[in-house]
Amino acid sequence: MSDYLSLPSRLRNTVLGIGLAASLGLAGYGLSVSEAHAAPAAVPAHPALQTIRLQLNPMTAVAHETGILKEEYDKVGIHQIVLVAPGSAQLSGAEAALLNNGGVAIAQRMIYPAVVHAARGLDAVIVWESQPSDGNRTPILARADNKEVNSIADLDGKKFGSSRVSCYWTAPFETLTKAGLPLDSRTQQGRIRYQSIDQGNAAVAALLSGAIDATAMHLGTSSAAALYTKGQVKVVGRTPTQGVYERGAGRVSYFAMRDFADRYPQAVQAFLIAQERAKQWVQDHPDEAAKIVAKATRVPEDVAKFQITDASQFFFMEGERDANNTRVTIKEFQDWYVANGDDILTDHRLSDDRIHALVDERFFGNGAYSPYRTR
């Protein structure tokens, strides 16, 4: 039977519609849904999920190599796991497109871009969120040999480049706004020239060449970790302690398409349980984990070790168990960014009802498919 995730969106809807129509038709002849499913001629409501496609990252690399993913997915009848590696030229935010077209089942992003994807119409739900972020996560970086930029104040009148729908804008936006040095927006000139650069390698090249004076990056990514550990960049600013980014917008999230989460909640739960197990395994075996990550993601072992042990790491964070806390933090940071000129959230603001529906509480706390309860 075809893998659900390999089907285009229209074909998925067709398959689901056929299944529903068949069930309703048999019910019309006096059969219950359960009886209809037992009948030889019945068409199932949706195809059995045989393959799961997941992003390749340090967490999934460890969970796959150690057999944790296989163990958890075997329990729910899914026996083929495909890890999808991001391309080196991939645009920031490409995981939303992958999610929407079935390229991956579950995607990781920080909570701000996940909310923006939803605000722009992606029918996805948040199935996991991390605890709050901190100043190590997304610092402002300058080239190490740039003697003109050593602090936030030195950025006045300088050029800053980053991906707009990402923490690489969200974190410095708060940092610089509160320092009285706002970035340019599409409607108003700020104190710092802003250039949107959606491709990560292009942003790095712009920084190293001097085309821009500063950027912001997650130090826990392979590209930033390589630059930082080799002394090519320096930290010149960090997010305000317990500010809106650290409390809310900079939290890590996993999200899935709503129809996938509704039809295959056990597949989502298996992933979340595997994540919890992999996190503990890495804590117990950091050196072995670094070797696994280095091989799977094709980075030097010292870079991999930094990615999983430095305070900036974001693949093995503790989870937020309260779905309502997640909703509250989304409302809080949306209000702050809108009040301070965020054009995207101003144009596509999420209502309280949409925020409530965005967070799928079945995967939090004591929810039916929470990773924090025993199956």
C-alpha cells in the first residue's frame, strides 16, 4: 500500500475521501464503522503508514544509529525510517515546504518561525516545545578580525544580514530594539541597515567577505559551530535575559501537518519518545554520540561534539509539558513583536482561537499521545 507521506496533497485528500465515502456508504446499509472495516470489501479510512520520513539532525542521527527509532516505530507497525538530509543550499524555512508536500512527517523549527508558517496558512500543529531559551542560543556575531565591531553599540549605522523568518531576525530584533538601535523595516529606516538573506551559506559568505558587518546564528548549528570553534567569528551581543525571545520566541518546537497528526498520532508519539530516549543516551555517551553525529551529518568530530555538549545546543533540550504554557508564550511574544513593528505578524496575526488550535495538547503533559506517559 502506498506510503501516505509520498502522496501529493491532492492525492492524499482523494485517498482519504474515498475511504470516508466507503465507510459512510457501508454505514448506510446498516453496518457500523467497525463492522464496515471488518468486511472484506471495505476500503480503509486511510492507508497504513509503512514509511516515516524525518529530518536528519544530531538527535535523529543518534536515535537512528542506536536503534532507538527502530524500536519505537516497530511498536506502531512502521518498519522503514528515512532520514532526509538538508541540502547545503537549502533556504531557511524550507522544512515547512517539505512538511507540506510530504517530504518529512515532523519538522523542527524555533517557535517564532513555526508560528509564522501557521500565520501564513500552513495547516500544521505544534506537537512539542522546549523549555525557555537563553543567551547562548542565538548571539549576534561579527567577523573575528573586524576591529570596528566589538559590541552592540558598534553596530550603529552598520550592515546586518540574516534570514527574516527565523531566529536570526527575531533574536537580534529584540536585542537591538531594546538597545535603541532598531533594524530597518520595510516601512521605516532604522539605525542599522538590514538585508534579508535566506540562504545560510550566503549569509556566512557575506559576513566573511565584509559585505555585511554582523549576523545572528544558532551556535549549535554545524556551520556556526565550525566558524566559532575555529575562531573566525566572535560574539558581540546576546539576547536580553528572560526577554521575549528567551521566554517564548526562541523555544524549539516540532510540528506536523494537522491531518498527519490526526491520522497517525502514534507515529508522532513514537518520534517524541525516541527523542526523549536519545537525549538521555547522549548525556550518558557524549563522545560516542559525537562520532555518530560527525559521520551522519558529515562534520568534523570536534564540531559535532560542540553541537551536542555546548550550552548553545538545541537538539537535546528539556520539553515543555504544559500545552497552555506554550499557548501563553505564543500570545506574549506575538503581542510584543506586533507592538514593535513586526510586519509579518501585524499582517497575519493569529487569533486566540487559532493559537489554541495550533498547539495539539494530545502530545503534551498527560495527553493521550504524550511522550511523558507510558504507552
